[in-house]
Amino acid sequence: MSAPPRGPRSLGSSLLDQVLAETLDPSYAEAAAARAARAAAQPGPGGPRPRRRRGQVLVAATLAVAGFLAAVTYREAAAGAQGREVVREALREDVLDRSETTDELAVQLERLTGEVADAREAALAASVVGQRALDRLAVAEQQAGTVPVEGPGVVVTLGNAPPTADSDPVGGSEEVEFAGIVQDRDLQQLVNALWSVGAEAISINGQRLGPTSAIRQAGDAVLVDFRPLASPYEVSAIGDPDTLTRDLLSTPEATLLAQYTLDFGIVFEYVREDSLELPAGTGAELRHATVLDPPTGSGSSAPSTPSDGG
């Protein structure tokens, strides 16, 4: 009997032996060996930190420095805001104190002016010449706005536009756009229009206007004879109510203010009044005076005036 062939049987047994002996793929084995070699090459706890550890430390240090700088910046900003608020509060208190002092001085000035006027009237009324002077003085004082007056007229109100509502559902924004704020030129145009249509006396928020009165802007406030006024501005004018209303609404100034109402929301209203009381304004400051010699001779030698017909 011949022996079975060995070639094929020997090849099959060798492959099976190899599979059973090498259960791990050679590439996996190489990767595991390389990983083990790197682990063996890493230094111990006493040596330098790994690269990944150093990166984490650098990131943490950067975040710590950034946080410290943010804290310092916030503290400086808070301190600056607090300091500015303290300065503003001090300025507000100073303004209130000065305003109270100014009001007290204004009351005292009005009282003293009244006493001087009474004494002057008593002295001049003792003679015919003095009475004529008093009559001319009364007309001049009314024209200069240095005496209180009363009569019918109109009250025209100019006011800033109401705050524009924003996305805040609670109260909206308290800011008013610049175009919706009443400026000094708006009041100037209104006052000039009232004078042109026959107003006999005008005041703004109780501040009487005269020939030398000035209306100027100072920040968000309007100054009338250097006294700050706030919106709304009530412009009171004495005169015939019907004439003032009809002629005022036909002026270019009133047309422009009405257009501002449509475009920017500025308040422009007027109402007729049967009786208005306007206070006395500030007269011109007396810087120089000369005592005139009394007239000599009879009373007929006194200077005549156009009203005397002489």
C-alpha cells in the first residue's frame, strides 16, 4: 500500500497551526509594542510635565489672567461711574441751592422795586409836571414790560415730543429724539409771530419778556433772560383773543411749528383765555443817572409835549 501524499496535508496543518498560534494581527501587535515603548519612555512624577499637561496649564493660566483683568476693568469702571454720579449729584444740589437763592433774591427785588415805585409816585404826584412824568412813565413801563399787566389773550403751548416706545413692554424708552425737542429758535419764532400779530405783553412760563429779553439754548434747557425753563413752554400773550388766534395761525412760523408736530411729534397747542395775569419783567439796569435842575419861573415855562399840542 502506498503512503498518502504529504504535500497538501502538510500545508493545511501549517496554516492551521499558524492561525492558532498567532491570534493577534501583526499590525496590532506592532501598535501595542510602540505604545508600550512610549509609556516606558515617559518620565516619572519628578520629571518635566507632558506636553498635553503643559497645554492645559497654559490655558488655565491664560483664563486666570483674563479673569483678573476683567475684574480689574469692571472695578475701575464701577469706581469711575460711582465718582461721576457723586459729581453729578453734587452739581444738582448746587444748582438747586443757587436756584433757591435766585428765587429769594427775585422776590426781594420785586418787593424793593415796588417800594421804590410807590415812593416815586408819591413824590411826582405832588405837582402837575410830576403827574405828567408819571403818565409818560406808565406808558414806558408797560412797553418795557416792567409792570404787571392783566387782560384777555391766548396761551400757546410748545412741548417736547412724547418718548418713543421701544420693544420694552413695561414702560418703553424715556429718551426723546433730538428732532422732537423744542429749541430756543422755536420759541423765538413763536414769540416774534405773536408780537407781529398784535400781542401787547408776553411771558414764557411766568417769565415776562421785554425789549431786551433773550431766549437762548443751554444744553437741553432754554434760558429766558438767563433763567432756565423746562418743557412744556406756556407762552402767554395778552391781546384780543380772536385776532391773536386768527392771525397767528396764518403766519409762516405757526405753519412751520404745525409741520414739526406732524413730522416730529412736537406739541403745539393754543387756547383762548378771558383773563391773563402777567408778572413784571426785569427792567434795564441803571448804571448812570443825572439830577436835572428844577424848572425856573412859572409852571407855563415847563417843557411841552406833543400831547399838549404845544
